[in-house]
Amino acid sequence: MDIRQITPEYAVSPQIAPTDMAALKAAGFVAVIDNRPDTEVPPDLQSAAMRTAAEAAGLAFVENPVINGGLTMEMVTGQGAAVAAADGPVLAYCRSGTRSAFVWALSQAGKRSSAEIAADVRQAGYDLPGLEDQIASLTAG
């Protein structure tokens, strides 16, 4: 697994497998957010299989499929709500981790400065051009 810590309470990763859930639990995560639509993955990585594995390992599991190029405010608020509801560290995954980083960053608009949010995303290895402007526009709106 390629876990990239964005904050102490939020990390992202490229696609994980059902067999990774026990290791995530052992690493201290309490919840997993699936940001990958089922149409992008084979049946053994679709949300039903991932949920079963996560719950068997004692992890909460949230489906929030973020469609590449089709991000909505419902997806952004869903991500923020899932992180806020968790009683500890959360790991979100998608194909590369980029969508999970991006949707989290937007969910933080108005909670921290856009520069701080963008810096957290960058230090985790994700370069998201225009991120600060998008966060600022959400804060203004």
C-alpha cells in the first residue's frame, strides 16, 4: 500500500485490496472511504467486496464514488461528513489517490486557509494546479 498522510486524521492511497483491511486497522485507521466508482474496478474490488472486508476487520466503510471529471458538491460534502463522523484516522482511496486528496481538500474550504489545505496536499505528493483558487471560490460562495 502507498499510504500518503495528508493530516494526522486523513490519508489517501491508490487502490487497495480487501486483504489490506487488517493492516489498515493495525495501522490505527478506523474508517475507509471508497472514492472509486464500481464501474472502474473488477468485481473483487467493488464496494460490496471492500465493505465486507473492511467491516470484517473492524473498520467503518463509506462509499463516496467520485466520478473523474464529474465532481459534485454532494461528493465534497459527503467526504467531509465521513471524515468528521470518524472517531479516528481515515484512509480514502481511488485509482491514484488524487481524487481522494482533491475531494478532501474541497471539503475543508472555510475550515482552514486555502494555502494550508493546498500545502497539506502538496506535502503528500499531490500537485493539484488551481486548488487554492477552487477552495477560495467555495469559501466565498
